[in-house]
Amino acid sequence: MPDAPRRLTLAARAAACLLPIALTTVVTSALLPYQAAAATPDDVPTVHGLALYDAPELPEGFTHFPYVNPEAPSGGTLTQAAVGGSFDSTNPFIIRGTPAAGLFEIYDTLVEGNPDEPFSVYGLLASGMRLDPDREWIEFDLRPEARFHDGEPVTAHDVVYSFELLTEQGNPFYGAYYADVERVTALDEHTVRFDFAEVHSRELPLIVGQLPVLPRHYWEAHDFTAPTLEAHPGSGPYRIGEIDPGRRIVYQRDPDYWGQDLPVKRGRHNIDRLVYDYYRDRDIAWEAFKAGVLDYRIDARAATWAIGYDFPAYRDGLVKRLAVPDGQPARMQAFVFNLRRDRFSDPRVREALSLTFDFPWLNANLFYDAYRRTESYFQNSDMAAVGLPEGDELALLAPWRDELPERLFREPLPFDHPLDLRERLRLALDLLREAGYEVKGDRLVHSETGQPLTVEVLLFDTGMERVTQPMLRNMARLGIRGSIRIVDINQYLNRLRSFDFDMTVGQFPQSNNPGNEQRDFWTSAAAETPQSRNMMGLADPVVDDLVDRLIRADSRDELNATARALDRVLRWRFPMIPHYHSGETRIALWDKFRWPEPFPTYGLDLAAWWVDAEREAEINQRLRPR
């Protein structure tokens, strides 16, 4: 799948000189001139960090994140694979083109998250911030020393310009993510203010700080909406060093990076060169890793992890394996229905098709019992629905009782279906008959239209074939004709953008603090938006209401109850067929990397790793005869 950051931040989820601007000039994201409702209250303190709930753990004046090694050496190279064919753009913020992997390495944001806390942010481009007690606005003070790669200063005007550019011309995700920002204002050269709609979102003041800040002086002279292969400037720890279109992109650590001694950066971004080599097929990438062409891989294939490491470099101790526990809710990976197709509009059809996915067989025969079935959209968290709705969750669902299936209130959750495949297929056939289908000969057809039920699964990676084929065989037992269509990554993205698919594989990463990104996942506004994460086209007023309530949740208990209600509704709507998860990240690497331990609680921070120069030289010497 296209890059999807594990944590839901905008920096994991993308020349001409400026005319003189007087400090009194106001630049806003609205057409009307900005008129401050009131002066900044004297009693609003400037703080070094913010947390979603309570206060951030690290005190003012902290010198580095606790999990990093502040004395980590710099140098070396990390080469990894980008699987999926090729790229044709270095602009990750727009719909057009296929962006190269790793581009967010070149950008800084106003704040930086600490992976050792559930959701806390500390100043990066911003030295401090002031949050209105009623959460109606936030102000950031930019560091005067902040610079783009070409030496130009980062100013409040760049922040305003970036917000307008991304929300008006960028991927529709940005418009949805920041929909409740009413106005962005440069109060002076180094102070920027965000004013919010009256939605009382606890998350919004933190996530506006995750806005990638782009250089206005560069993009004003370029077409932002067109794919480009230029090495445009950012302000982050890496520059684009080498572009070989479709084959390789290299990021070079900036030795003059303006922020390298900040508390949120000290001990991080230690590796000199980050290389992404492109491979059309993950099997070829696996062979490249074994040969030492690649240094690092996340091993998503259970069979490889279980029996694939019997090769000389591993036996000689040159390659190591590492399993890092996942502190976030399990990522939802699933076969996604295109609900825009008439044949998938009936939830009984979707439920029936979901019963053909035989996870116990897959786990035993393909996965070496390495996985658990993903049941919830917030799996492995207190936000997952269990049992029957009750308490606050029931109170949220009760007003929508006429819009929801009665089963939601009185039956166990859908994954309590029988595990035996024959029973599942019998139940599936009963559901299909209820939905108006009948078996004629060896085909399942609609009794009124005579149209056969067919399913094409769109993929860009052959690695999912072995998971898809058993499901299609089970569908065939019901008279459903299924097929797989594998296309290159560019055609795949174009077909998704035009909603030209029956089913595909989607991924929906969740954090411990879901919020505005849920709009892009599930809401009606995103259903017909090209390249939104609502690829299934779900348009449901109940879901829309629950997403709005989730974003406005003002306490952990309220957020948990709302997430459970949303989870329950999504599970009974059957918009997708969930896959499986392992609860850990499996990493294989050549033994030249070092890292601080313990790992941060809520996410693997590869930026905190470094290269052992002596070990790298030894490995390179061993590999040279090959």
C-alpha cells in the first residue's frame, strides 16, 4: 500500500524572493480580514508542550527524549526497499502522481510528538505556544533561527501559506483533517495564530502543530498541483540528495540542520544517508536483502519469519531479527468493498462474502499460527466494542435505533459467527438468498435482474495473492465468480482515485487517541473524495454523528465510549472483511545498527538508531567478494 505512517501525524500520513511584507500585514486563510475578538489574555501562559489530556510528562528545559542516546554517533547508510514499482513525483501532498517514499524526512512541523507518551507534543519550529483555556485558538512562537535548506528563514507567513496551499490545493485529506480551523493569521514575522470553530475539539490544537511547513518563496514560483521530480527545499533534518526516477531516492542528512540541538531532535536523525530502492515484487526485495543489497526490512510475511532465515549471513550472525511490541491499537487491514457498486449495497451480501474469509485455515496453513484475527477497528485497546452495548455507549446509539439493525442491540458482535467453514458457507448462502440471489447451474444470480454476482480484487502487489485465492475459492463454492487483477502502482492509484474497483486491500492505522483523521476514514463528506481513506464510499449519518462526537470528546472515558459505539456500528455495516494482526513489528536487519533500549512505548522511532561504523566496515568487507 502507499506509505501510511504508523502514528497518525502529518509528518508519518507529504524559487522567487518574497516581496517585502510589513509586520502589521495580516495573512489569513479566510477572504474576510481578520478581526481579533479580544487581545490575547495576559493569563494565558506560553508553554513548551501540550498533551491531549492532563499535562505533558517532560518538564520545561528537558534536554532530549528519555529513550534516545544523546551521544549517538552520526554516519553510515540505511538502505531499504520501496515495493510497488516506481515513483514519478517528489511532492507527497497532492493527488496527482506517485510520490517517492520517505519524503516527509525533509519537512519540519511546528511541534514534535514524543513516542513515549500517548499524545503529547513539544516545540520544534515553535519555541512555545499559548492555548486559549476554551480551546478556541492557539498561538505558536516560531524560532527565529529556523531555516529552510536554501538558507531562507521559516516565518509565520510560511505557516499560513502552507495551510492555505495544503487545504485548498493539496490532497483532500488536509481539508478534512483541518476542517474546523476557521482562520490562520500571521500576527507578526514569528507568531502565528489558529482560530477554531466552536467544536471544542481537544485534539485540534495539537494536530495543527503537525502541519508540514513549506517554503512560500519556492512554491509561489512553481505549480503545486503538478507532479515534479525537483529536489525542492524543506526545513527538516534531511535533504533530497539523489533522484533516480522510478528506481531510487536518497536523503542526505543535513550537517547544517538548524534544529539538530533542540531537545526534540538531540540524539535523533543520526544516519547520514537514507536510501529507498524500488522493487516491483517483494520476493525480489527479499533476495536483495539476503544478498546485503538492502540493510533493513519490516517482515510482514509470517512464513518468511518462521522458516525463511536459514541462509549464510543469518547463520554467521551478520543478520539479526527483532520483534518490537506494538503499543498502538492494531492496524486494521482488510479487503475493502466498493459500496458504490450496486451489488455491494446490501449489507447481507457483504456479510455473506465476509464469511468466505477462512482465517483459521490461513493461519494454520500459511501463517504458522503467527496471527490473530482482527475483529475491531480499535483492536487491542479499551476503545474496542465488546458484548452488547450498555451505559454511555448505549446512550449514544439509542437515538439512532431506527437507523441501525436491531441485531446490533440484541446479538453478539459479528465475529462470534461459527468458525467451521461449512457452517459459515451455509450461513452465507442463507444471507444471499435473503438478499434475492439464487443458484442457477453453477452460478449465483440475482432472481430479479438475472445478473451474476462477481467479485474482482484489485491488487498492486503479488504478496496478497495467496491470501486472496482461498477466499475466492470459497466464494466459488457459493456460485460467485471471483478474480484477481494485479496492476502496477500507478494504474492502481488511478483506479482507486476513480473508484474503479470491486474490492481491494486497505489499511486503516489507529492511534490511542483517534480524532480528526476519522473524518477521512469513514464520513459521508469523504465518500466521493478522490484519494480519501474512505475508499469504500461509506456514507452513513450514524457514523457521521459518532465521528463528530469522537472528535469533540472531552475526556478519556467519553472518547472510549464513543469509539466503542463507532466500532460497533462499523462492524455491523460490514464495509470490509478484516484480516489479521500480530501485535508486534517484525524487523530483520544487517547487524550494523544500534539503538537505545527500552523502545518507546507507543511507536518505533527509527530516527533514534545509529550505525556502528566499525561493524558496517566489517560487513561491507565480508560482502565485497559477492
